[in-house]
Amino acid sequence: MAVGRRWLYLFIGLVVFGLAFVGWAEFYTDWLWYCSDAYPVVFWRRLGTQAVLLVVAAPLLYALLALNLRYAARDRAVTAALDDEQEELHRWLDSMVSPAVRWLPPSVALVGGLAATQGWQTWLMALLGEPFGVKDPRYGLDVGFYVYRLGAMQSLLGLFNTLLLALAAVIAMIYAGRRHICFGGGEVTFSRRARGHLLVLGATLMVVRASLLWVRRYQLLVSGVGLFPGAGWADVHVRQPALVLSALLAIAAALTCLWVRRPGRTAKIAWWAIGVHLAVHAVGAGIVPSVAQRLLVRPNEIERETPYMRQAVDFTRRAFGLDRVKVEDAKASGSPSRSELAAQSGTLSNVRVWDHRPLLRTFKQLQEIRQYYDIVDVDSDRYTIDGRARQVLVAAREMNQSQLDDKARSWLNQHLEYTHGYGLVAALAGGSRGDGQPELVSRDLPPRGVPALALSEPRIYFGEVILMPAENNDDPRAMLPGAQTPPKAQADERAERWRRRLNDSTEPDSSDYLLVGTSRDEFDYPETVDGREVQRRTKYAGKAGVPLGGFMRRLLFGVRLHSPELVLTSFAGPRSKVLLHRQITRRCKKVAPFLVWDTAPYPVVVDGRVQWICEGYTMSQSYPYSQIHYEQVATPRGWRWTPTWNYLRNPVKAVVDAYDGTVKLYVVDAEDPLCRTYQRLYPGMLKPASEAPAAVREHFRYPQMLFRTQIDMFGRYHMTEPGQFYASEDLWAPAREFDRELAAQRPQKQLRSTPDLYQPMAPYYIMMGLPGETREQFMLLSAYTPFSQRDKSPRDNMIAYMVGLCDGPRYGELRVYRMPKDRTVYGPLQIEALIDQDETISQLLTLWDKGGSRVIRGHLLTVPVANTLLYVQPLYLEAEQKGLPELKRVVVVHEQRVVLANSFAEALDELFGAGLLAKPEPTTAPANQPDTPAQAGTTSNAVVGAAPLVGASPLVGASPLVGASPLVGAAQREYDAWDDAVRAGDWASAQRHRDELGRLLRQMGQSPGR
């Protein structure tokens, strides 16, 4: 027995030591990372606050439980003999007393103290939150009370309420075990001590409950549902007085419990007092307000609710920044003059003819170069090219080790060899070559491009790639015994779920770390020299990384990252470092955990280096009288509408260097009270935007997530008059589009009758001049259509559009332009119907969608220009076997006139006369273009830099396909013949050439390619 117990103690000791060692590894490596790569103030502020909470909460909980339990278990009562069944029950309860008294207080104190430390940020904000400077109209309290303190108070009181209920149950069990409570003769008898103790606990519980009900009065201003948020007439005149009365009755019940403690006074009075309190609360706070709403409010709703509606409108507009929106009437002259259009040449030359989705596939086909490179996203930005501001679509060429061949996916290859991406790919948003490929302004390895996108340091160690696990491994419920296999999620749903988790994870991804500075050089990039491939090598020389040091640090990092190879590798040396948190959103979340971070950062080129810009948001669900916003979120059961926030701001931009991982945080909205609070809590972290380099500020964009929220909320809250708001007579909704990709998966007979095929159009970035201005700016744009409350669907004519400005001192301006009410302005969905009804376009699309290829219709863009609207939709053609989308036509619609042309410039010529836009010069790069070596620094025998190409035009054409055969020439001839036949209307001849072209494309697809 002794030997077995010794082994048990040894096992328990080993388990405790193992858990302690793992905890120490996490703590120590976290501290090392913050000291090396981030701001130590975050680590120490969190640690200090958690220590204070633990020191305060754990002793209080221990004292509360220990004093009560030991008092209850102090002695046994002398009782009359009981029958066998009752005796057995009391004996069993008595056996539980000693373990409960011994282990319950320390266990609950430890668990409760650790649980309290998890809310360290909430308590810190509750104590030190900056005021909002806005008072609620009901109680005159600053909005900061609701945002910072109300939730903390409710959590604390709710915790005490639950704890006291559980403690009363345990105390009753102990008294029953010690025979101070006896069961017999159909009744329960209490000793004097048990009765007094339980009554004190009951009085304390009633005081806590009274406090909780008193605080719930304030919650009425936050929670309201129905026509408007916040407290309405029934809440103010019925529910709030009922809560006050119920709280006073709870205090009366507490006093009654204390009064009946004295001998000779019956405890039934206390039970009656508690019962009255509960009944009044159930009836007064639950039933009566509903009856009052139905009988008193609804018959006179507009009269009774008007002041509360006005408050809801004002506070919602303030919470989402809608009070800053400038509303103007747009002029619609119909047919603009050539001089008016010429004044908007900057806008017209920047009209985007490349959609992000087809361009992403084109980039992947032409510019990923090797299987281990990955281009995961395309972002819109602007650069000065040839002295003009041009909208550019940019993507980073990142390293994705999960795309390595299975046999090459060794630990060494993933963490020491293939360590970084290389360079950017960029194309003009409004440009294309004659062969339908994008007009590249940065490309190839080593990267070449225009001076604005030239890179002296093209390596990307920190990026956007998320290493996602295999299908269904992300749902822990799938591993439970007997669990049903969840339905297979779509790729975009899985990607969105994992992007959402980037804001929830503080643990480093165990597969996403690098070991640099080892005795082994890293793979840099591939290059062809004299007909053979050469692998250039390099060594990391950036600032990022935690020094690996000696064996103990390696062991701690090995435990933290679940990597014994990190401990045992012979390549590590005294200068070796570990790069952690390389995914940009996860890195920003680790650096500044108090912000919510955008999951789609975008790359920019600043002083020859790739920098990532990530948007940091502050948000709350506790802003009084503000409408909660709902957002479609990917869940394991599919897309669901989920409540998100009723206050949202974007005060912080994070700028992350792609090479050395440096994170700099700049404040672009100093008026945000939450941001001011964080500046106070974490001094030195958040710097004013004026301290950001001018080259960085030029690339700040108004964030899409904030803009989407403001679009949704402004559709209702542009109505500021209570009568208009109540009648919902002027509801707006974001313009819709037909989801063709989803429609392709549905049976033909279900297409136009399925509501979910019509999705709100996503806002898009555009370079244009505002109405009445000639200078173009970079901005976000989204169109509105009327919304019918009766049938819950929007009408499709355009009623307004909103823009969010991005440039210079006008950053953050929101403007809404309303269409004239005396005429119908077609909306995007109606324009698409016009395009579908065009006979020439319909026949052309039908002809294209055959023979091994498919048509991709780009998003329809609304382009306000010269007091009129142009609608632009690009058409792409893609082979089914090897998808390489090519821009084939551009459809432009003006005043119900539909024009199909080879380019946007040609469509403008047909609409408004020739020569409106100058034709672009040939942009193909000369063959055998020499590159200029960049900084030799750390690369062996490598050309790293990005010298601008010489020649008449700085723009770079797409690279020709490697291994092109005579089939390319034959395909080009068939395509030209088919194009001539289509223009001539000879559909039979066009079909013959189309079939032959398809045959040649399939034959080319079977040949070895790039």
C-alpha cells in the first residue's frame, strides 16, 4: 500500500512539474518576444493587472468560503434518534463535510482568482477609462459608464449572486451532515445556529440581488429591441419603476431576514418577504411592461415614442460617426459635354477594368513562378506613375510551405530553408495589353517595375498567409465519441472562420515559425542563368526574432512550439533567432491585444521596402441608445447574421515591415475616447499620425469594414425626423448584384427565384473627382437603392451613393450624393438586366461559353463623372483546363445606351466621340532587359533589387509564357478570325473558328507549361 501510494505521489508530482514547466515556458518565451519584437509595456501591464486581480480576488474568495464553511462545520448538534434511512443520509452528508471544508475554499479561490485575471483588460478600462464627453438623456451619466463599467458591474454582481447561491447550498449540506438540519416527520427542522447562519446568507444574497436590479436600470438604455434601441415609453414608465420597487423589496427582504434571526420570531416572514420580492419582479418587470406596450403604447405609438426615437437616432448616428456625413444633391445633366468629360480625364483613365478575383487567378498563373510561392489576395492602392496618380492592384508573392511537395515538407525545409516570399506583383487597375493580359508595373524574380514600386529589399518574412489545417479539423466537436460528421464547409467559409480566429488567438501557431541566423543559408529565389536554374541563397539580417541562446532557451521554445527538432538541431548557433507571429493580423493582435484587427492587411512600397498596413478598430456593444449592427459571419453551420457592435471606430493604423517585422502604431482618430484610454494605459505605443513618414501616410485607406457598417446603418439613420423614422418611408439599402458564381451551382429553374442569389454589392476603391471638383482622389464608393419595408426587399433604381475619402487632410470624410427625385436613375441590377437583354452581347456570351472556356463577368462599377453616371462591366474569358482569365471586352452603359468595345477607351469613343482618352503606348518590356544589382548586403551571387526598366515607357508588360509553341500562333490566328466573324455578324463562321480555337487551347493545355 505504501509503495503504491509512493508511486501515486511521484506521478502527481511529475504531472504538477510538467504543467508548471509548460506554464513557465509560455511565460518566459512571451516575455522574450515582447522584449525583442514588441512593446514590453503590454506584457508588464497585463502581468501587473493580473497579479493584482489574483491577489485581491483569491484571498477574498478564500476568506468568504473558509469562514462560512468552518463556522458551519464547527460542531455536531445533539438530536433525537433517527430512523435508519435518515441516519444513513446524515452519515453520508457528514462524510462529505471534512473534504469540503479542506479543499473547497482553496480550490474555488484559485479557480476564481485565475478566472478574474482573464478579464484584466475589462477591469483596467473600468478603472481608468477616459470619458466620452457625452451624457445619456435619462440618468445624465457619461457614456463611458456604459461602455467601461456597466458590463464589469453586472459581471461582478452576477458572480457574487451565483457564488452565494452555491455557498448557501453547501452550507445547508454541512449543517445537515452535522445534524443542525434534520429531516423527519415530513418536515425540516433547523437548529438556532443553522437558522441564523442561513438567514444571514439570505440577507446578503438579497442585498446583492437588489444591487443587480438597480444596475439593470441602466441596461435598459443599452439593450432595447424593436423599432429603436434603448429605453422606450414602457421601459421608462413601467419597467424601470418595477425594477426600483423590486430592488427596494429585496432590501426589505434582507432586513426581514436579519430581524427574524432572533429567537422566538418565525422565519416564515422572511420567506414571505422574499416571495413578494420575486413575484413583484416577475410581474412588474416582465408581464406589466408587455401589457402596457400593447394597450397604452401601440394605440398612440408615434406620440408616446417620439422623444425616445429622437434620442435613438441621435445616439446611433454619433456612435457610428454618421453625424459627420455631408449630404448633397447630385446633379444629373444627362449627356455631359466633351469639355466636361475632358476635365475628368484623371477619373476616366483610372476606371478599373480588372476585378480582384480574375486578376488573382491571372497573377497566380503568371507570377507565382514556383509551387511554393503563393499570392493570396489582391489589394487596391494608388501610386504616382509618370507624374500621375494611378490606381494600382497589388499582391505580395509570399512563401507558403504547405504548398511544397509532400516529400519536401520536412522540418528543415519548412523552418530553415523556405523562409520568405519575394517581391510584389502589381498591375494598373485601368490598363490592359492587347492580348487581354494586365498591364504589369511590377513583376518577375528578381522584381522589376516602375520607380514607385522599385524594391531594394523584396524579401517577405512576415505576410498574410494563414497555414490552415485539413478539412474539419478546426471543429473540436468532431473528435467527441459518437459525434456526427459536420457538413463540409465551402472554402471561403473555412478561410473566413480561420481569419476570424486571428483576433482570438494569443498562442503562436506551432507550424508558423522560422529559425534564422543558423549555420545554413536560406533559399532566396530561383533564377535562370545560361539556360540552367540557379538557386540564390541568403541569410536573414533583420531586427525581428528572439535570440535562441543556449540549451535551456531552446528547450523552452521547443516546448512552447511543440517542436523537439528545435531543441536537437545542429544548425542552431549563438546568433540564431526564432521568428514568431509572422501572420500580420496575429502579430498585430499580439502586439496590441486591446484592439480588434482587420483580417485583410494590404502591402505598400515605401522607400524600397514592403510594408503591411493593418487596420485597428475599437468597438463596443454597450453604447446607450445605439442600434446594434448585424454582420454575416461564417460559422461551422454556414453563414449566419450575428450581432457585432453598436459603436465602431478605426483610430489606429499598424505599419508592419515585411522584412524585419517592426510594428509601428499610428493614431488617425485622436477623438476616439477608447483610443485615448489605450494611450493612457500603454504610454509610448500609439503615436500621432503626424509622426508617420509622409510616404506611409500617402497609402492610408478608409477601411472597408467600417465603411460597410456605416453604409448599413445610414440606410435607416439618414432619417432624422421621428415621424419619418417611425414610418420608415425612406429606407435605403446597399445596391444588389446577382451572384453568378453561386448561381452556377443551382439548377436553372431556381435561378431567378432564389433570394440569396442577390447579394449586396461590396464597396470598392476608385480614383475619381468628386462632383464639382476636377482633381481625382482615392476613395471608397457604394451605391444605395430604395428599400421596401412591406416585402422586405430593395427596389433596384439608384437613390444615392456614399463615398469615403482616403487622401491627405480629407481622410475620413464621408459624403452622400442623392439622385434627383424627378427622374429614375437606373441601379446596378437594372443595368445588368439591360446588358443581359442586349442581343449582340447575349449572342457573344453564349458563343464564348462553349468549347472548353467560360465567361467571367466582372463586378459592375458605378462611376460618377461630369454630373452623370457611367456603368462599367469588364468581360473576361478563361479556359476551363488552365484558368488564365483574359480581358476581352468592356461594357459601358450610359443613359440606357449599352456599348460593347475592346477597351474602355473605345467604348467612350463610341459613346461621346473619338479621342476622349489618349490610347496607351505599347508597354511590353524589351527582351533581355538588364537588371541593376541592388544592395549586395546578405545575398550570395544574387540580384535583389528592382531597378526601373529602361525604355520609352516605364510600365512593364506581362512575361511571355515559357515554352510557347507554334500552337500559340495558330490559336492567335483562329482568335482573330473568330473576332472578325463576330463583328461581321457571321455566327456560323464564328462558331467554326471558335471550335478550332477551343481544340488548340485544349492541345496547349496538355503541353508542359510554366
